[in-house]
Amino acid sequence: MRNLERIAWHFPFLEKQDEYGKPFVRALIREDAIGPSRLLIPNLFEEEFGSGYFVAIPEQTCAIVYRGELTEEQGVTVDDWINGCYKVGREPMSPERFRPERFWVL
């Protein structure tokens, strides 16, 4: 866990930003070497997304992190990312969304 915490920010994210340049959705993908395993780090995304953010793991190699409060347009984008990854991914998991705390208990 210490190694994961140490390197979690050293890999790029795919993200969409709002009109103010703040991210509202971020994809954690395998190509960045640690992908969804970053969901194990408590509060890692709280600064950008606030304490009410949600996560999804629609495909085994991809996790999606997004703000709890979205505009209608942003919500459509998040749904498209989650559902698209679930439907076309090589190893689909679930389109279900979770509170991130679910993954912080080891």
C-alpha cells in the first residue's frame, strides 16, 4: 500500500473537465500500470471531486471516478464512459456505481 500511495499520482489519467478546467470524471486504465488499484487509497480523489464522489469498475482494467454532483450533460458523459467500457471491454465487470469507501477496508 505504501508503494501504491507513493506512485499513485505519477501516472496520467484520462479525464474530462468542466468549463472551469476542473475534472468531473477520470478514467484509471491499465495502460498506466496501476489503473483501478488506486481505488484502494482512501480519499485519493477527494481534493478534486469532493467528499461525495463515486466510482465504478465497468471493466477489469478500468475504473471511473466522478463527482457526486453533475450537470445533466456531465451525467450523460459519465454514463457513456461507464456503459461503453462495460459493453465493449474485453473483461467486463459491472456498470454499478459505488461509494469509494467500499474499497478502503483491507
